[in-house]
Amino acid sequence: MFGHEKGAFTGALQRRIGKFEEAEGGTLFLDEIGEMDISLQAKLLRVLQEKELTRIGSNQVQKLDVRIVVATHRNLQDEVRAKSFREDLYYRLLGLPIHLPPLRERGQDIILISKHFLDQFARENQMPKMKIGDDAQKKLLGYSFPGNVRELKAIIELAAVLSNGSELKAEDISFNSQIHADNFMQKEMTLEQYTYHIIRSYLKKYDDNVLEVARRLDIGKSSIYRYLKEMEQAGI
């Protein structure tokens, strides 16, 4: 990210300009910032605060004018509490947070994105244009997409290959996570235990949003809280 001079270390055969300098006057996007090593976080913090850097093997300070955009799938507040992300860096990066909801909460966006991937796949592989049938759309809308957009893209591309016509049908669409669902249903439990596991699964799926889970399962939110209390007492 910060660059180096020729001969700064073994293998440094020529000067290399770092990503920060390459982005001078523009924007640098740092993806999955939550995965950054704690030692590198300290170096990044200094560059952001001082708006300057020194290449490895150089004594010359390079001034910077760079806009920073970061992304992460992690909850950085939790990472700060766990001491795996620097609190000072967190507040230094905290500008305008934009929350992108998971695909399962995007409703009809799933169909729009699916159509885009299908058109793109057909174009790249010189295939006739295809459409997504009503039954296939219902199947897509009923799935939770734990792998988000990347999983959707893979599912649509596989369905396009498996399809025998110009329209994707429900049987053309397969979900790998169905294996886990089948294993879950093979466990021998009482109806009450199944209910507990279903509620727990939905709470995890919808980020502990009790109102949303109650709406999806068509039960009162008081019932959710009652089940949660019973689960805790039963140690489930």
C-alpha cells in the first residue's frame, strides 16, 4: 500500500509506487477492512492522520490527498470490543456509514439482479436470451442466500446451463444449502423442539429482528419472546 524504493529489501529491483500514491487526488477503496492485521492497522492510521507517507527505503515524505472508502462484512464495533480492530482507527474511518442489507432482505431486487446475471451469462456465452419463469422466481424469492450476490450469480449461471429451453424453471435452480436443510429435518425431535429450532433459525436469518420473524412466521412477537425464554430455561 505504501510503496518502496529500489534496493529497500531483497527482491526490490525497482521503485514501486504504492496504492495510496496511485490514488493521489482520487479515491482508494479498501475492501474487507475488518480482516486487516492489527500491525498494519497502526500504519494505516498514521497515514490517514498525517496525510503523508514515506516509502520503504526512503527518507522523502510524500504528501497525500486521497479519499478513503472502506467495506467490511464484519461488525467493526464488535471487533473493537474483541481487541482485533483498533478503536482509534475505527473512529478515524467512521464517516458516512452505508448499510447494505443482505440479499434475502432485498425482495424483488433478487429477481432484477437474477435477470441481469442471466442476460450477462447468455451474452458472454453467445446463447439466446432467456427469461425466468414464475415458478423459478418464487423459488428464488423463498431462498435465504447465505452467500449473497456471489451465490446468486453462481446459481443463475448453473441454471442457465441446465435449462433446456428459453425459460428458467424451478427445477433448473438448485441450492447447495438444501443439504443442510435435509439434515435438519432428519433429526428426531418433538414438535416443540422443532418449533424452537425454526425460531432460532429465523432469528439468525433476520439478525434477531423479532418483529420481522414474527411477521414471517405469522405469530405474535410475545410468542417469540415466550419461546426464547423457554429455550433458555431448557438449555436448547
